[in-house]
Amino acid sequence: MPQTNPFHAMVPRKLTDSELARAIRLDMEAELDAINLYAAHIEATDNADAKAILHHVMDEEREHAALFWELIARLDPAQAEHIKVMSRKYQLIVSGASHDAVEAVGEDGERSAATEPGMEKRLTVGSLRR
């Protein structure tokens, strides 16, 4: 069975955070592919033992993907900012905010979700890191 050469992407220096973020995105892609593959296998069988093992392994891949996402946010400040802004936009969208209110998030510096009625600003673990 062919395997990826573990040294094929070796570079003669350490990666920058930006380069490492790019590499981790590829790792994350592999985790997401594995999740989809295992889900398809689960749907394709009635074997209870196989389903149990596949569910367990699939949950591990979900954990890996989540860890990679957190790492990417720490390695790539621009990505971290997009995550923060999109989190605010998501909350506004699902709460029924107007299109204009959603699109205003991230504009004019630090416009927050608190500009929409009913969306008061809350302290979170992430906001305490600053």
C-alpha cells in the first residue's frame, strides 16, 4: 500500500506561522475528509460493531479538526479576526437581524453585535484574552 513519504515536504528551515497555518489547513482538510468517509461507512453498514468503532474514530477526527481550527486562529491573526467577525454575523443572522445590521459588523472598526436590539455585548473567554 503506497504511503506518503513523511519527508516529502521538508524544508531546510523552520516554517513561519503563516506557512504553518497553510500546512495545518491541509491537515484539517484531511480530517474533514476522514469524517465524511467514516460517516459514509456508517451509513453503508448494519454491522453494530463496525458502526461503534467508526463513530468512535469519527469523533476523534472531529476533535482533531476542532483543535486544528483553534491552532489556525492562533497562527493567523487575519483568520482569527474573520472568525470573530463571522461569529458576530452568525449570531445576528440566526436572531433575525436585518441584512444591513449583519453587513455592518466588522465595518467602521469595532462595530459589535450590540448595535442590534437584543444583542447585548457579553464577556467571553475569548474577550478576556486581550
